[in-house]
Amino acid sequence: MTVAATTEKENSAPVTTTDAPTTDSAAAAGAASDAQGRTLPVLAVDLVTTPELLGSLAELARGLEDAGVGALTLSDGGLHPIHVASHLAPLTRSVGLLPRTDAIYVEPFHLATQLMSLDHISHGRAGWLLLAETDPAVPPTVGRELLSLEQTAREAADVLAAARLVWDSWADDAVVRDTEKGLYFDASRLQYADARAETFSVRGPAITPRSPQGLLPVLVADTDREAVGEAATAAADGRVLDVDLAAGADAVRSALETALSGAEDGQAGEGQPALRLVRLTGLDLDADPLGTVQALAADLRAAGLIAPVPSAGVDLRTQLGLAPAPHVADPVRRSDRARLTSKESA
Amino acid sequence: MTAGHWPLPTAPELSEEARALATGTAEHPIHPEHTPTGQLAFGVFFQGVNSSTIWRLPESGDQVAWESFESLIRTAERGKFAAFFLGEGLRLREHRGVPFELDVAGRPDAQTLLSALAAVTSKIGLVATQNTTFNDPVDLARRLQTLDLLSGGRAGWNIVTTDNAWTGENFRRGGYLDHADRYTHAEAFVQVAEQFWRGEKISHDGAHYTVRAEGTLPRSAQGRPTLFQAGASPAGQDFAARTSDVIFSPHASLSAAVDFRRSIVERTVAAGRDAGAVKILPGAEIVLAETEQEADEKVRWVRDLQIGPEQAIALLEQYWGRDLSEFDPEGPLPDVPPEVEESGVTRGAGFQYAKAEELTRTWREEAKEKGQNILEFARVKSGARRGEFTGSYDAVADRLAEYAALGAIDGLNITPWLIPSGLDDIVDHLIPRLQERGVYPEDYAGDTLRENLGLPPL
Ligand SMILES: Cc1cc2nc3c(=O)[nH]c(=O)nc-3n(C[C@H](O)[C@H](O)[C@H](O)COP(=O)(O)O)c2cc1C
């Protein structure tokens, strides 16, 4: 990973502001696990954001939520996936909302801000399905050349690291509204991102206060893993099993069983993130999408293959079995350094 | 002044000031080509990061919580507001090298938020301030078109061109653009966006980058997002006259609004467009009460809450360029010289350091002469005690009716000093009076932002 958080490391041991565990633990987070102690993946349905979807979008999202789906992923079909996810936030109560969106041919600062805004708007239901674009038609839209697979993978890892630095730039309690001292926020509880990668840098801090989850869950779909690359996949919070609904209920079920037993065989070890989400693709909007999904969700749930229906008010990290992500303060990047330095020299 | 057919039939209701400012006929009081519509549209400008939103009161809500935005926009829609605006700032403001802690800071991304607000409203326009220097045109155009489609034709884009290297530190290209080129670049940017919205093949070779793309989304109910411009320079006015539908202007006083209208009409006509093609909505603060006397008291109270001792010292520090924390806000202005060498962007102020000596000396003398301490001086400098639209419900309604009769403005973009309840008295007490006077719509004209701003179809 080439993003350097700081240049000088002395006196800068990262400090966590709470005692919450930093390792993933289904038990700690309260997510469902099966008899073998495996965290069960959350069931997601993929919506492709084509303009044809507009008329039925609200009804479909509500219907899928009622059908027991735990998350909606938004794949790019023209309408911007982050905006579609955001539009669905006030229309739904408990489903996770995960845009599947590119990390490469975008401005990392905008991307990080948009995703953390989605987390605010959805009260902690936002996640990011990290995609690394390989379509040669995309880079010219932003005046860039297509990166090689190796460069793409490196940049995906850098953008992910930078996004997390931006997300982590305000402490939870940075907005103090201290009427005595006249302070709206406390700059000592903010830090610069100071993300420096080969192809970009981001100074920060975020222009948005910390979002409910702090660090949004970042997942990588199996179909995207090759482009995303090993480093970003390993740094992500989990993997996503992709199953085409068109293959039928039995095929979905057996794919899930295989994936779960694979995890048991230890494939979720070294550099192999745990399975967190099952993404059903190929939803047929002309058929009876709600009925199909409802039957499937009930079947998979009865078989103990997917996590329970999410409850409102519980954030996506928890639904996915991820531990909370406390703010990590780095004294070297503290945003009031200039004031400290001038006081010291005075 | 050319007397013409002036005064209008409704002249008795107009003030001396308004009559003096009119230079044309009853039909065209300000410019021979411009006919007042006599109608006003309101927008609400949720600034987010700013110095005038009071956060110290118990009724001041969370400045980033969804509930605050939802509550405010519902009130605005109840008041038939044409638009809900969000500001943008792509780097946290700093003061003397440290993020500025005294005022409201931090806000969600505008379009992400507006896409959600589109789901809980049905008529009000959704306008995002978005910068042309630190965005990619195709990415931004696609986002705006997404918002336009999600909202059924209610999207607006407030085009701004902030261009400093300090903001650029957050972006791939850095501070690549000279201030002098900001509008040339913006114009090319908007052309690319318009091609995208029309679904064309884009082949743009610009001074700073090339773009090859193709618009793939259908047209929205209003054709394309409505274009607003905010920027006060002559170059900004020309840009707006050529390309925009609405100007978000800083000119709210009657005389400044009349001058600005004349300037924009001249530029619009010179650009080959209709004299009324560009609507003008100045930013404004409204402070209302039942009587004039109560309104006066309320303004004093609002100003005191907006500018506390800390804000007063910070204001002076911007110009002195040094730490003034040891000075008593209740005492005289600092008798120390400014540090002229120290530069850098603080609070977006374009302060000229070379003139610091002269300015601080003048200020010291001015405050001494008027017997003002730091706090009193800062409160006066930060804005008049009474704004244009401060007063009793009836007085403000009359005043606005006069602006409408003259055609000085097409409405206001209101910056509430309290979030989220800051529109309540406007909607409950001012709007009904404007409706009685026939200058504010009884209901939405249509479903799109263009329709509700009175803009012709594309
Ligand atoms: C009423 C008004 C509102 C503005 N709001 C914003 C804003 O939200 N974000 C921003 O970056 N700039 C904002 N600006 C600043 C303009 O983008 C700025 O004036 C621009 O850099 C240069 O234009 P000018 O030189 O023509 O003034 C605003 C300007 C005006 C007049």
C-alpha cells in the first residue's frame, strides 16, 4: 500500500478513543452466526440503475425490504449508484444500501464525501461495493488514460486507504457546541487525512463530520476481485458472493452452501476476507420479483444460510458482523498543529 | 433620469427611494428592454458552513442530521418555495492555519443529500452548488441528470468557480487553474455538460484536459437541470448572461438590486438573449416580528448571537494576521500593528495584506471616533443591524412588493439564521401577506423547477 498517513512516525502511536475491539467478531457485533460459529452473510438484491427503473424504484425497494432482504446493492446502469442509494434511504427503514461504484476514475475526495454523506442520510446503513473500472471507455470521460491491471489494483488500494483516512478525520465528539468557550467544534479532535499516493493526494480533513458508522463497510464482489486486486480485497471488510437469480432457487442455495463450507475449510484465512454478503443479480423486473425474492429469502433463512432480517436502527457494520470502527487519533496529523507550534515557539 | 410614463398606477405605494431609482416607463421602469413580471419566487439557502446560522440556542438543531434538512424542506414546500439550495465548500475553512472552530462547519455532499430529499418532496426545486474547477464535467453532469431524473425535473446547479490552490490540495489536479481563467474553464465545462444532457457524443479538447464521452441518459421533465450562477465579478456576470437561467446575486439592497438588474439586462441582450432570460435571486436574511419595534429588538438579539466575543476577535485576527486573543472584546481595538507577511487562505477572505497597515489604522480611528469596543465594532462591520428585509410582517411585505413592481429582483434566496425552524415565521406570516398583495404564487405553477421559476420551456 502506497498511501502514507504520515511522514514522521515518532511520538505518533495511533490512539483509539474507545476500548472497542478492532478485530472482526460476529459475537462482539451481535450478528447471527450458525452452529459452527460462522457469521452468516446478509442477503442482498442487486438493482441495476437504469432509467427504466425510475418508475418502480420506490415501490420495488420497499417491497424487497418487506420481503426480508437485508441489503440492496446498486449497480451502475446509467443513473449514479450513490444518488440512487441515497434516494432510497428515506424510503426504507432497515436495509443496507451499498452502491457498487468505481474507485479509479473519480476524485477520491468527492467519492469519500459522497459515501459518508450516504451514511449520514441513511443513519448508518451505507456500505461501499468497491469496483475498479476496467472499461476503456471510462478514463477518457475524465481525461485520463486506461491504467494497466497492476496500476488499477494499486490505485484501488490507495483510494480505499485514502477514503478511510477522510472518514476517520473527525472524532465522534468533535462537534462540541461549547457555548461557554464559543466553540462550535474542537479542532484538536480533527485530523488531516494527508493521504499521499502515487497518482493523487488528499489533504482533508473531511468537509463532513464523522458519519454514524465512522468507517463504512467496504466489500468486494467476487466478480470484481480480479480488477480490484489483492491488496484492496485484503484491505476490504469482506467479500460478496454473486449469484444469478436466473439460475433458479436451487442453484442459489447450493452456491451459498458451497461458499459457506469453503469458508469452513479455511479459505477465509490469509488475505481472503470473510463472506459478508450474498448478492442476487439478474432480478427480472417483468416477472414477479418480489414474490420470487420473498420465497427465496424465506427458504435460505429457514436453512440457516443467511443472516436474520435486519432490524431498524442497527447499523450495517453490525448487520454484517463487523466490529465497530472507533476513531483512531494520530497526534502528528492533528488539525490544530499550527496553533500548538506557534504556542511552543512563542 | 428619464421621467417617461413613470410613476406607475400603483405609485402611491412606492417609496421615494423606489421612484428615484426608476429610470424608464411604467412598463419598463429599469431598462427599456425589461418588463417586470411583478412576481417573486423564494428559495431557501441552507449554507451549512457559515457564520450567520446561530448554533448556540437550544432550538438550534443538528446542522448535518437528516431530520434538520427534512424538516426545513417540508416547511419550504409548505410555503411554496421554488427551490431548496445547498452551498458547497471543498475544504474546511481555516483561520490562522487551524480549522475555524467558532462557526457552523461540516456539511453533507449536496447532491447525495438532494437525491434523498427528492424522495420526501414533490414540487420544490433541489439546487446543488457545485464547483467547475474541482469536478470532472461528465461525472458532474451525470450526477445532476440523475438528480433531475430522480426528482422528476426539479434539479438545479448553482455554478461556482472557486479556484485556489489551497482547495486544490484535496484534488488530483491540485491548484491547476489561474483565477483569470476560471470562467473560460467554467464555460467549456458547462458546454460539455450540456452535450452530455442532450445525449450527444462529446469530443472536447480543452486547455487543461480532453474529454471523450457520450450522454446516455434520457432528458428529464424539464429538459436539463436549471442553471444558476453565483459569482459577482463582471466576468461572472457575462458568464451568467450567456449561459445561466438564474443568478444567485449578493445584491439585496434596492439600489444595488436595480443597478445589478440593469447590468444583467444589458449583458443578456448583448449576448443575444431575451432581456428577462436570466432571473435574479439575491441572497437575503429575513428577520420578522409583529411590530417594527419588536423587529428592531429581534435584530439586535440575532446579531448578538451571531457575533460573540470570540467571533469578534477572530474577525479582527483575519485582518491583523496575528493572535489577538489577549485583547478584551469589551476594550478598544488592538493598538498593535498587523503582521503583513503572513498570508494564506483564512475563511475564504481575499484580504490584501499590503493594505493591512492602512486598514487597521483606519479601523482603530473609526472605532475610537464612534466610541465602539471590539465587540460593537465587529457587529457593525459584519452587517448592518437592520437588513433590507427586517421589520414588521406588513412592512417587509410592502417592501418586497415594491421590489417586484420595479422588477429589481425575481425573488430571494433566503438564508435562515436558525436551523431548522428559521422559515416558520416567513411561511406563516410573510407569505400570506405577499399572496394578498398578488406578488407571490398561491400554489406551484407546475412540477418542474423551470416552471416554478417562471422560466420558459427549453
Ligand atoms: C451569493 C453567492 C453565493 C456563493 N456561494 C458559494 C458556495 O456555496 N460555494 C463556493 O465555493 N462559492 C460560492 N460563491 C463564490 C463564487 O463561486 C465566487 O465568487 C467565485 O469564486 C468567483 O466568482 P467571481 O470572481 O465572479 O465572484 C458564492 C458567491 C455568491 C455571490
